[in-house]
Amino acid sequence: MFSVAINTQTPPIRFRYTYRDLVDKYGFLQFPIDVSLLDPSDYYVSVGGVAKMMLSLSKKFKKVRWVSLGPGYPPEIKFKDLEIYFVDLNPKDLQGYTRFKEGIYNEAHGIYKYEIQPEDYIAYATYNWLSAQKLLEFFKDTDIYFINDFQQLLIGGIIGPSAPAVLWYHIPFVPEYLSPKVREFLIRTFEGFDGVVVSTKRDLEGMLRVGMKGRVKQIYPFIDPNEYKRASRQEVEKVKEKYGIRDEKIVTVVARMDPMKSQDIAIQAMKYIENAKLLLVGNGSFTSGALGTGKANSWAKKLQSLANEIGVRDKVIFTGYIPDEDLYAIYEASDVIVLPSNIEGFGLTVCEGWVYGKPAIVSNGAGVSELVIDGGNGYVFKRGDPKDLAEKINIVLKDPEKYSLGRDTIKKCSVDSSYEFIKEIFVDTMKDYGKI
């Protein structure tokens, strides 16, 4: 059992109100604020993939402290057994940080090339420095630092040789998508960590192609299947009634509203599918909401216009954010889960669908496609090709019950199996520091 300091951009708990609002509402609040004493409407558990992964993993460790970005959030909170600390940024630095990390994100997904601006990099470095400072406050009783994703790439170098630090780089690493400057920046920051984890064989091969030095391991992202409740028939009927679904087949995409998720391909595919409804489940990410980019609303409006233009608006349902209870019922009701992303780090919603025994149709640009067995647990389609997607959907809708291997596949992306691989790289790294 390890004592671990976890670092993610997106916090495991997201607040609907600022710390100042909470003080106005409750008066004096003692740190760390125990969120169980607050009204449940004040906050909610993050639905993002990285935060959800780390929440399930944190149960495996002896002690966990967690540092995240939290603009306007309380400095410290307690959530169950977790101690969570928030890093705040002034509005100018927050904007610069967001531009820089979105530039990395967009290059990694082949959306556009990013011209690095010095002021944006300074803001990004400021956030990383503040995060590292908070992490190092736990130095005396922390066995290992576990840093998650591209928003915190400088922390390995800042922590340096003082303590073992492992990075999990969750977004795609395809060197050919990256400009030389960004590619070199990524490689140098990777080498500042004692170990790097990537999510897919595709990304591991990318590391090898650029001659990455140091300890690199591939581990599939994971969920805890036990956290997903089975919905009753009544709950399924209730959610179908809520969204006006009668006897139609249900094609479901669970993803934040983001151009990278390519919901437009799923909408275009509906031109070639009869007697089915497309459920687009999700709203914005932490970046779109708390960081104020407005990306989610803009993309949702474009998707609605597209559905109108091609005459499938009556086949497409936008649910926005939904609570877990509705999500479980939607998975239960769905005939097929679709991940249409042009390129994706992984795609945990496919694994969620497999928990319910649902077939998945995944683009060949999604990392989870490495686990899809054509005709067994779903199909892989050619990314960006709505006709190929529609063809695969029509095949599956003829007999969705036939594709039941997903229940076996889920074992490869469950927290229990992934923990054993994570433990290996932690132990290997900690040995260098005499901690084992």
C-alpha cells in the first residue's frame, strides 16, 4: 500500500459556486471543508475520464492527497477519505494557461498547429509551479507522485530528483501530428519524469519512433465495473419516455461536446439508418465550463444545425448533462454504443457500455479500437466515414445480443487488472529512491 499524491487538471469534485459564495451561504468554514456537510447542490463528482479513473484507483492506496486546478474554489476540502487541494490562478494567467494547453491538445488530435506564445507558456509554467509547490508540501509522507496528463508536463522537471514522479500521458502521442517545436517540448518534459505511462500500443510505438529515453509503460485506461448499477425495467422505460423514444433502436454516443469527439459523423450516419434514434449524451468539459472557453456550446449549436440541414433532426436527441442514474438506464436501453472520434486517447465510454454487454462501434482513430474484436464485441469503422459507420450500425442492429464478448473484454480495462501494472511501475520507480 502506497501513500500517493495525485495531480490532475480536472478536480474530482467540481463546485457550482465559488468559495466566496459558500462563505456567504454558510459563514465560517473550517479547512479542510468536509463536503458531506454541504448541500449536495453545491458540488458534484466529476464525470471526466481521468478524474473518474483516479477516483477508482485511489481506493487501492493507503493515503491519497490530490491537487487540481480550481478557479475560485475553496483551498482545501475533504471528500470521503480524500484530501483535495485546489490551485487558483488569476484571470490573466488562467487565460494564458488555457491557450497553451489547448494548443498542445489540438496538435495532439491533428486539429491545428499551435504557435507557442511566450506569455501563454509563462502562464502554463506558473500553474505547473504552483501545483508542484503544493505537491511537495506532502514530501515527508508521500511515497510517489502520480501526475496525470498534458496539463502538468513541467512538474516532473520541477520535482526533479527530490522524489519519484510518474506521468500518465492520456492523450494521443502520434509524432507525425506534431510540429517539431511541440514534439521536442513533449519529449523533453517526458524525460523529466521517472516513469511515463501511455494508454495504447499506438502511443507506445510513437514514443519508440522518437527515441524516447527512460522508463515507459503502456497500460489501458480503466473503470471500476462495480460502480455501474443495473437499471430496472421501470427505470429504462422512464428514461425512454423522458426522451420520447418508443419502439426505435437506440444508438448512443456518450462524450463531451467537443469537435474532437466527431459527433457530426454519427449525425451524418443517421441518414442511412432506419427506425433508430441517436442519443448524444454529454455537455462540456472542465475546460469548456470552469475555464470559460465556450467550446461545448458552440459545437452543440453546429451539430444541431447539421442535423437540421441534412434532415435528421427528428432522429437526434441531445440530452446534455445527465445524472448517473439516467446514464445507467441509457446504457441499459441502448442497442449499440458508438465512439466516432477522429482520434482519441482511449474512450472509456466504450468500456462502460461493455459492462452492460452492449456492442461498440469505434473509429480506427480511437485508442480503445485496440480492444475491439470485429463481430465479437463490436466493430471498427474507418474514421471520418459516416457511410462505413452506418453500415456497421445496421449490421449490429439486426442482432445486438450477438455481440456479447464485451463482458469479457472489460477485464482488460478494469481497475483491478490495471492496478497490478501501475504497481509495477511505481515499485520500479521507487526503488531508485530507496523507498523499497
